[in-house]
Amino acid sequence: MAEVLSQSQIDALLAAAMSGTQDLTTQKEEKKYLKYDFRSPRKYTKERLKMLNGVFENYAKVLNTRINGLARATCEVEVDTVDEQRYYEFSNALIDGQVVTLAYLDIHGDREETPVIIVATPSIIVSLIDRLMGGNGDVEEDLPSDYTYTDLDLSLYQNLMTDFVSIMGGSWENYISLRFEYGRIEANPTLVQLIGFEETVIMVSLDIKFSNSSGRLDICLPDAVLSKIFTEINKGSAVLRKEREDHSDDIYTHLRTSELEITAELGRTRLQLKDIYNLSVGDVIDMNKKKDSTVSLRIGGREWFAGYMGMHDKHLAVKIRDVQGELRTEFVNAVSQESAPASVPESVPEPEIIPQLELEEGGS
């Protein structure tokens, strides 16, 4: 609701207007907004456009280095705009006789039939051709946009665009592995139906500047090409998410069926080498343990259980008596909670149950 002025405020405004200190005709400039066309809704989000902007910023850097090497001169390549539009908007801007380049997307050997269209302004192409032929790259200021290329110009134009297209795939390496292949050049694109007029495209404009010339490189990316790229990127993301899933149950199942060597250790002692050299049948080695002492059961080189030596079915055996060391607390807690500890398999019995583990004769 508009603010209602008091009589004193109205008098003050009239007095200011009459004295010339305030201009009543001056109006506050309204903020302008882009009109949204509901007949042609936007297909790509800001995040997608931002991603494409980053991709072609990488391409601009590589292209900058490549042009510097070819022309033996310093130039600047920058991304000007990345915008979504309809193909007819791009097609209507083309001029009869203007040369365009067609490139094709290749992902893992699968080639997309819809081409990527690249258009370079004649000023920058003529400047590059002049530099390749040994000149300074000077271009006439009034060079027409429908400049007619000679056969030699078209041959060099083709070589340049083949080089520019070949490095385009590397700018996507942070997301997906793909490549673009040079197709052909069209000297009169207005007579060739390349893409549906209503198809959505992404227009990428790159500014190329030399000290004595400048121009623009426009890249038209059709929706069919981008859809294929984003589909492959999403597949890769799904694979990464699947790889990150929890497979602990499967891993634990394999661990439960794994085989481990169990060693019964009677005791340890230290002997001098000369005593070992003089050992013979019938000699007795003192183990510093009583005859009824427990032996240690080691699994994977780690002491797990303590038990007594004995016989079972005419074989040496060990009768488990206790769980050793730090495993005792972990094992007892796990049994009380009716769950298997991380480091003890479920097949290990409770302390009250005393099974017998057989050892082959002659085992250690």
C-alpha cells in the first residue's frame, strides 16, 4: 500500500519543487529482468551451465597454448558466454557463404550422428592463415563477414579446425573420457539442414585476441550431444556410488570361511649355538615350564587361546582352557551381547564350552 503523506510533507515537497532543489519529474529507474518464455522452457539448470563454463574455460586455456605455438605469437582466449537457446536463433545469424565446421562426438567407439557446429569469424581465421604463411597477421578493418575463402585458404582452414577439434575432448577429462572427431566444413550452411530448428542447443562463445586482430569462435552444442555426455557422466557417478556401498556382510562371510594356521606352542627357550650343535638323540631341553603348564595356541602368529596338551583318537590334541590377553574382554562382551566381535569369528565357542582341537603328529 502506498504511503499517505501528511499536509506538512506535501507543503515541503511543493516548496522544494518551486525552489528548484528537487525535480518532481525524476523517477526511480526500474530494475530490468529477463523475460521468461514459457513456450520454450529452459532445459539446462544453472549448475549444468556452470559446469559447461568450467569445461570450456579449460578448453580455452589449451586452445590458447595451441594457437600460440602455431602462430608463434601471443594471443588471449577467453570464454565470453555460455547460453541456452534454440537452434533457429543460431541458424538465423549465419550468413550465406559463411564457412562452418562439423565435428562429431565419440564415446567409447559410439559415434553420435548429430554434429557439433563450430563457426569462426573470418578476421581471426585470415589472421591465423597470414601468420602461418609467414606474415604478421594484419587484417583489414572492413573485412566482410561473408568473406570468400580461396581453395588454399580452405585447405589451411581445414587444418586449423582439425587441430582445434582434436583437443576439445581433453577439456572433459575431469568428468568423462571422450573425444571429438573432425567431420567436414560446409561453405554454405544455410542450404543444409543439420539440426532441427526447434532443438535446444548450448552456445559457447570464445573471444580470441591478438595484438593486431581479434575474433570469435562460436561452438554450437546440440541437445542430442549433451544428453549423451550427461548420461555417461551419470552412469559413471552411479558406478562410483555403487562401489562405495557397504559390502561388510559379504566380506565377513568370506572371512568366516577362510583358512588360518593354528600353532600350539609348548614353550620358548634360548640356547647357544654350540649347545645346538652338540644336541643328540635322548638329550633333554629345559623349557622352564612345569609338565602340567598350559600351552599357547597362536592363530595367524597372534596368541588367542591357552590350553592343555593331551591325546584324542591316538593323536596329539590341545584342550582349550581360556581366551588370552586383550581378546578376553572383547570376546566376553561380544558373547554377552550375542554378537560376533570384529576380530573373533563366530565359530569360536563361549568360555564355558571346551572343545578339542586336533594337531597332527609331529606338529609344533
